[in-house]
Amino acid sequence: MSTGSLNWYAVYVKSRHEFAVHRELSRKGLDAYLPSVKRLRQWRDRRKFVDFPLFPGYLFVHIHDRPESFLKVLKTKGVVNFISLRPGYPSPVSPEEIASLKLLVDSGRELDVHPFLKEGGRIRVRRGPLRGAEGTLVKKGDQYIFHVNIDLLGRSVGVKIYADDLEAA
């Protein structure tokens, strides 16, 4: 019987079940990674640092590429599915990406999650005064510039914008 290669996989879980699923996978002896960040929360009577998942609804498992390993994860309460580029075939996550993510999270620095945007790709503004506008993303130095192109005139208009305000069109 083949042991299958050991890979990281992204798992989609029920809303607000990330920590419970992580505990259950660990209880089953599986190597699970839930990147989380501490954020200050305010209540009427107190303030407290609380752990939040870095990617709400997702965590990672390090398992063998075998049907029984996938099934063991899928049978865990709160697990919805594996993330797949092809339906029915969980897509592995690069070990370098997981290692880099762990370094970022363990650094203790403040982290912001941004949508994955490709320079030159079509994007849409999802909030703020430009909400609904579509254009192209250009990176200039350490800033993003949102361009609206007028193809007929061969011109474009650009404005500096935060990546958090953008999504792929």
C-alpha cells in the first residue's frame, strides 16, 4: 500500500468553527495549522485581547495524499470540504507558503489580510467613495494605483487606493 506524499491542504470549515475544528483534528492526531492573530476587543465593562482566525472559515492540515486521510478530515465535525482547483481532488498548498505564513504569524507583528490581486488585472472597488468602479491595478513603489482606462481615447485616470478596498472583477 502506498503511503502517499505528505502535503498541506486548505480546509473550508463552518462559520466560526475554526478553533473547534482545529482542536478536534489535533485530538485525532492530525497535524493542523490555524493561523490566528490577537485583536483587542471592547465590551461595555472590559477590554480583552482575543484570538481571531487570520483566514476566517479556513485552516490547514498536513496529511498524506490518500483517500483515507482525506476522509478522516472530512468526517470531522465542522469541516465542510477541502479547497480544490479540480472538483474531487484536494489541491496541495506549497510548503514554502505555509512556512512563510508561520514566520509572519509568529513574528508578532500586526498583520493585514489583502485580497489576492494581480498587477494589471481587472479589479473592482468594493467599498469607499469609489465603490463599484472597475479598472486595472498598477503598483507604483509601495502603493497601489487604481486605473480607469478609456480605451477609445488611449488614456487612463489613476488614484491611490488601499488593497483592502479592492476585489478581483
